[in-house]
Amino acid sequence: MDNSEKLTLDNRFAQVARRAVIIAKTSDPWIRWHAYLTRWTEDACLAIQELMEDMPLPAAALDVATGTGTPVLDLAKAWPQCRFEACDIATESIEIAGLLAQEENLSHISFKVCAAEMLDYPDASFDLLTCFFSLMYLRHPSGAIDQFLRVLRPGGHMVITTWTGDNQLFRLVKDTFAMEDHKYPDGQDPFMFSDTQTLKTLFEDKPVSNLLVVARKTVLNWEGSEQELWAFFKDCNPIINTLLSALSGDERQEKEQQIYSLLSGFKTGGHILFEADMLVCSVQKNALPL
């Protein structure tokens, strides 16, 4: 082994070690459970590629609220000729996404820490903007849409994906705890866009055309155990811990054993599979008048 090969291996080891340290220390559940969640967004990535089949491929694209980079890294692999930018408000997530891009030699994508409602990019910078499963967590989604349109070039396209309320996993938990609809603390609601019209309403009075919102069925594939899936769900849905804390120790143990039993009913070949619906929204920013 020559020195250059050893340096490359040393650098790669350092990257992997740094990634492991970041994940071990983070309090962000979306990072801790990254390895389990990567397959949940694969279908959204395919949906965007299908939408773009009859359109010119973008020269520059931005992914907003990218998290750890899934699935924008898959888009970067599919479109190597496109310059990608990706941003998220969480510094830890952006560090992980950058490491993943380096490990996969995706030099045409770069990352920045910034909020979706205050994008740190010049006007009219991108031909395509994507936002995967994040719009429903933002405080001011309409204001975020204004920012998305600001950084899009005239004639550019925006594609947004959201979950709907038709999700077997959430229904299972909701029914077990007799939860009222989709009530979440701090005003967040992952299923605020449970029908196409609610999502379409965001674009009223915006300078857009060719608005299309379609429902798409997918299967959520969890490759861990029932206990790990439940731990993830509690991490990412604070209302569950609030409900559990109201129970006695015995009641809590009984309730969680009930959840494990129900989850095992969805197990196939070592995987836990749930049906879910997503909404895929595509819209075009109006071109400048001639």
C-alpha cells in the first residue's frame, strides 16, 4: 500500500468515526434512526423522477429541510449533471448529510444550515426545488412557499411530498391510545395535509401554474424489531410519551406490550410492513411576461 492509498483509507476511517460520534451524541431522533428510515423515502424519490421524465432536467436544484440528505442524495446520483444544494435548520443533520455525500463521491451537492422560512439563497437561483415530508412541521407553511418561489427561476418547478392520515402505523397507535384525531404538542401536525385540497389551498394567490396534487400509495418497511420501531415512534412523536406518563407503571407496561403484539401482526419475513399514503404536489413558477 502506497502513502496515497493509506491517506485515503485514513481519511475514510476518520469520516466514519466522525459520523459515529455525531450520531452517538445527538438528541435528534431523525438522525439516531437514520439507518431505519432511508427506505421510507425511496418511493418519493421515484415519484419526483417520474414527474420530471417529460421535463428538461434541471441545471440547479435545491432540497429544503433535507435532514440527513435522504432522498436528495439519490436524486444527485440519478442526475450527475445537475448542481445540487441542500439545507436544513439542524446543524447535526447537515453534518451527517455532508459525510454521506463524501462517502458516495457526490461532489456536485453542497449543504448549508438555514431555515426553510428564511432561505439563504439569492432570488431565482434554481430550476427545481424539492421538499420531502417536512412542510407539515413548519410554523408558517404559506410563508415557506413564498421563500420557495423566491429562489426558483421563472418557469422552475417545485415538488413537495407529505404524508396523509391514511397510515396503518399511526392508526394502530391512535386507536390503542384513543387519541383525538392527530393532536400534537406545539401546534405541529404531521397529517395537516391529509387531503389534496388542503395542500392546494397553500398556492392560492401565488404566482404559479400547472398545480397538480396526487395521492400515491407506498409501503413503509421497518427492518428492526417491534421494540425498536416503538422506540422510534415515541422519539419522533412527543405526544405518545405525554400519554404514557399519565398511566401507572403497570398500565404503561400493559399498553406497550399490547403495541408490541399489534406490531408483530405486520411482520413479514423479519420486516415490519405498513401501508401508507403520501401526497405528491408539483407546481411551476410562472414565467416572466414577454
